[in-house]
Amino acid sequence: MLVSYNWLKEYVDINNVTAEELADKITKSGIEVETVEDLSKGIQGIVVGHVLECEKHPEADKLNICKVDIGEGEPQQIICGAPNVAAGQKVVVAKIGAVLPGNFKIKKAKLRGETSNGMICSLQELGVEAKLVAKETATGIFVFPSDVEVGKDALEYLNLNDKVLELSLTPNRSDALSMLGVAYEVAAILGRDVKLPQPSVEETSEKTEDNIKITVDAKEDNPYYAARIVKGVKIAPSPLWLQTRLMAAGIRPISNVVDITNYILLEYGQPLHAFDYDRLGSKEIVVRRANNGEKIVTLDDQERTLTDEHLVITNGKEPIALAGVMGGANSEVHGDTVNVLIESAVFDGQTIRKASKDHGLRSEASTRYEKGVDPLRAHAAANRAASLIVELAGGEVLEGMIEVDHLDRSPVTVEVTTDRINSVLGTSITSDEVAQIFTRLQFQYKEDNGRFTITAPSRRRDIVIPEDLIEEVARLYGYDNIPTTLPIMDATPGKLSDYQAKRRKVRKYLEGASLYEAVTYSLTSAGKASKFEDELVNAKPIRLSMPMSEERSTLRLSLVPHLLEVIAHNHARQIDNVSVFEIGKVYLTEDTITTNLPRERENLAGAFTGLWHSHSWQGEKKAVDFFVVKGVLEGLFAQLGLEKRITFEQGKKDSLHPGRTAIVRLDGDYLGFVGQVHPEVQNELDLNPTIVFELSLVKLLSADVSSIKYEAIPRYPSISRDIALVVDEQMVAGNVQDVIRQAGGKLLKDVSIFDLYQGEHLEKGKKSLAFSLRYFDPEKTLTDEEVTKAHNNVLKAVEEQLGATLRG
């Protein structure tokens, strides 16, 4: 809802409150004001000018030389290219030094040899949207009525010295879809009175009932229908004040009669429709459900096929309007219209919503009917419209208003007590303060020892239960005034569980290792669901019964496919160095068709591609490979205190490179995998070499870890020995390392592999593994004899257990 600050002044005294201050107060009372738009947009130096002369430019067919009086001494020569400029007009002039929207400054210029001392402006050049400009001036300059004063500030006449508040309304606050509704709200906030329009209608002796008959067959869809007739009107453009108010509210001016119906819609929140009485085709109006296949051409010149779920206004034979949505072209008000029938009705919101949705027509009228209008304003709105039509378009109002009234006027009463209000809000508001709030809201009430019985006004359809009244008290009392309290109860301070704390540690470590966190869909395609899955679980993909698309039809069994999509998305945008991880759930069940919910398991997965390290100055580059990712995982396991319980075994897995894949085990149990994506999959996804891993985060974080033990910094030197062992080609280096570590005893503190050799100097089927062993004793300096003894134990163990020999 767009609310003109200047227009709002007619109903509430807000002269001592700026638009920005008012917006803040409205927001704090429960209705969010999204923006406050200054219609002037920084414009300066704009005045009303009078075109005294207008002649064709001698050197340009589309330019005119105008002599314009701007109220400052001698007339100014201004060159104008608008097709509708003419002598005698009063126009908008931007003087030399003026500033237009976008900080566009007007300077003295020469156009084809002629001096131009300013600019004659269109409304679009003043920042008004083209869709809001009346058609007659949409392609040229704006022309004022003749009664404006030359030299005066044009912004005042155009209402561009106004500010517009954009209200973001929740569905329950349909009362604020009108200027009067906003006025009631502002008056309650400021504690002031509302000045309502007082329409006065002078009627002729000719009776309305002699000219039209109203029949309502669909009483539930249309509980109230009223009609007034005004004869002898003259269709013309609306006065400037009316046009500018409509434009400020986002509505394009059309003609005086149509503009008045839109004005009442904005003012009262009551949609009206004006029919050309002489084009009705009869002296009868029948409101009924449409027949299946019945057709109507609406005001937008579109033929629409109706069903029996749509409500129509007919002349007894054919539809002349789609009720509450849009009028028909066969009864439209034209420039030659003389007699007008004004419709003011209350329609069922669901019926209007159905028609609006079926035909793709979302109008200001349908919006208000859908959310609910004040049923008791329809009568007053019809009178207000008739009064304005006589004032602005001439004519005479026929005697009487024909009404078909089936409204349920039973009052809605709601009770609430002061104790209940204070109990919910945690306040100490007195009954007198509550009474003052209900008085400011203009709610009728009776009070008996702190018990309030409220009669909800018809405009506030959202007041139904006691909690609604408590909300009204809270927002006008001021949410900022409600005290902050803690619950009075036995409570334990909240903290992270061990699992949550470890998960944060995992996330922090991976972010520190330069990985970005990704969040992907839990749904994937049937083809991708089974790729990279945990083979030990033997889970079956679960398909949704009503998927939104085939790409999002199946619950995922692995996080890796979506991470590869992330890599591919970046690669397609020339971002080749990407490292990402995700902590998310996979969904496991062993049933192909199940009515039970799947078992959810939290996994950790990552994907790496491109360069891991690059130093352009020194020319260093290192592409990410299997061992880089393995190193990242080893650092993670060390963070969690599990580095000595994790093993990597060469393995095979579908969609992964057969020679660059390892199975990760925790205490010998399957934990996950790490490996390079198979070249065929890489080509399919158009990827560069990519390394991925996926682990069961639940297993990883649920593992028991002993308390951290610290060792003193060594005071004594260590001794290192290197050995190169010749073993069978199939021997796994990790097994050799484990045997060395066990045989070395307590003096052996570190074992690391540093070389692998296979070639012509070795027997076929053999390979050489070189290890560096570090010995030290924290209590003393080791002797050569002690180190030799321990080292011999290592050599004996690898020979006896593995058949290894020292390489000569």
C-alpha cells in the first residue's frame, strides 16, 4: 500500500511529524514501512511557464523555438522538440541551473544555431514513471490547466513535494489497504482524531428505481449490492490534484469518472465500478454465477471463457463485468458517456480469488476483495463517488440508492481482562491505560472491574479472539516498553554437546585449510543418487511421490555428486582452483518401497581441483593430488586425536580412479573413502582432475578419544637412522611401517617413508622402500649401543615377518 503523506494530512493532523518519523512510529506499532520515497527526487529550479510564442526551428523540422514567460522579467527562448508544444500552454520549465533527477543540471545551450535558456519538461523527465502518465501527455510535455500561476513552484502543483510511505501489510491487516484505514492507524498511534469525509448528495426528483432493477441470484457470493445513477455527466480529464494523488498511489489517470472510482477505492478501500448506463443493453442488472463456456470481453480487450465458479454482473442476458475483478468492454465508460451507473458491492473473497487466479487478472479491486473489505463502507463509498462525480464531471444524482442487502451485521464481541494482558506481556499495565488504548483505536468497549468486552469495528475483521486484543494493546503500548525478563525456573545453562563441539572443530579446521563450505540440495536425480554411495550400507534410493522435477526426485545417498556439480559450475565460469566441503545428511533405507522414514546419517565430504599452491613471483605451482587431500584428512584426524587409529588401504570404488583410491578405516572399521574421480566421469562432467572424499561424520565424531597427554620438550638429542628395504612389489608401505613401529619399542618415536624405487637395479617383482627412523629417550642421552640394539630388533622383525632385506 502506497500512502501519500500530503493526502494523509486531510484525515489526521500530522503536521508536526515528518514522513520519516511517522514511518518509524508505524513500523514500531506493527506495520512495516519498507521505504519512504521522496517524489521530488532532488529536483530544483522547476517553475510554471507560459508559452507566448511557438515557431518551427528554421534548421530542424522536429524542433520548435518557444518564447516562454517564467515570471522573471523578459520571456526566455527555449528550444523544445515535443510534438504537443503550442502557444498559449502553461508548462513545466526547468530554468538555467535547475537540477533534474539523476543530478542532471540544466545549462544554457545552442541547438542548431539557436540559444535555449532552459527546458520544457515532460513528467517522465521529472522522475514520474511512464506507466503512471496519462495517455494524452505520455509522448510529450505536460500541460497545466490554465488557472495555474506563472512563475510558481511546479512541484507544488504536481504534488512532487510529497513523500510516499510504502506499507508492507500482512494478510490480516486488510484494513490498512485504504487511506481511511491508515488514518485510523496513525490517529491511534499519535492519539489524535480522524477527520472522515462527509459526502453531501443532492438528488433530483427522478427515481433510481424507475431506471434500473437489481437482482442478486448468488446471495452467498454477493451479500450486498448497491447502485446509484448520475445523469448528464461530461467526461474529461480529472483535475490536477486528483491525477497527482492517483499517480502517487501507483495508478494511472484515465478520465474524471473512472479516476473517481479509483480514488474512492484508495480512500475507502471499497472497490467501485462505473458502467455507461446507456450501453448496459437493458434496465436490469442480475448478479449470478456464469454459465460454463460463457464468454466476456473485459476492459483489456481480452475475450475470456467463464465457468460456473465465476461470479458475473449481467444485464439479464449477457455478462457486463467479471465481478470484483474487471469490467466488460461492452459497458465501458467512453468519452461520449452521459449517464453513469455506480456499482458498490461486497463480494465473497474466495470467489473473487478463484476468478482472479483463473484468468490471470490481479487488480486493485480483486486484491481488496480477496483480503476482505469493510462491508459497512459500501453505502458511504457510493455516496462519496456520486458527490465527487457531480463536483468534477457535472450531472445530477437520481433519487435513492437501490440496495440488495443480505449482510450479516451481527457484532463481533471479544473479552479480555487486564490480568490476562499483563500475564501474556509481562507488564503492569493498568485498566485505565488499557481503556485509553482501546479509545485511541476507536474500539467500543464496556469495562467491569478490569474485564473488557470489545465490539470489534467492521473495518477490523482481524479482531476475533482475546489474543488479537492483547496484540493491539502490546503494539500501541510499545514493544520497546515491554520489559525483558528471564524465565523463573530451574534451568541449566545451554552449551554445545560433545558432538556439536567436534563438528564445529571439523568445520573450523577445514575452513582454515582454505576450503569453502557448500550447502547443496538433499534431492538429486535417480541416476546420481547411487553414485559414490556407501557400499557397506546396501541402501536403496528413495523416490519422492510428487517430485518437483526429475533432477530433484530422489533422496541422496552421497554428498559427492552435488559437490562435483559445484566444481563443474565454477569450472564453467573459468574458476578452476576450487576446494569445497559439505557437512550434510544422506538418507538410507534397505527397502525399495517403504512407508517408514529413512535413516538419516550425517556425512562429511570434500572435492578438490586445480592448483593447491601457486606463487607467481617465484614461479611455484603445485596441483592438487591424492596425497594433498590425504594430508588434509590426516591433519583433521590429528585435530580429533584419532591419527593413530586411522588407516588408509588401497581400494576400488565405482566412479573413482582404480589406482588412486583408498579406503579409510577407523579402528579397522570402514569410515569412508578418498580418491581421484574416474577419468570417464571427469569427461562426462567436463572437469579437470578432481579428488574427492566422503566420511561418516557420525562414526568419526562418536569415537571415544582418551584425554590429551602432553610430553615435555626433549632435553636430550635424538638419533636418526635410515633404512632401505627390498620387499615384494605388492607389499603395502603402511604394513611395513606398522611392523617397524612395533619392533622399535619405546625408544622409536617417529617413522616416516621418504623414497620408493622400482627399476632395473632391483629383481623383478620387487621394490625398495626407504624409511627414516628417529630414536630418543626423554630421560637421558642415548648411546650407540642402545640405538643399535633397538635398530637390530627392527631389522630382524621386518625380515622374519615380511621377508624384507636391506638394500645393498
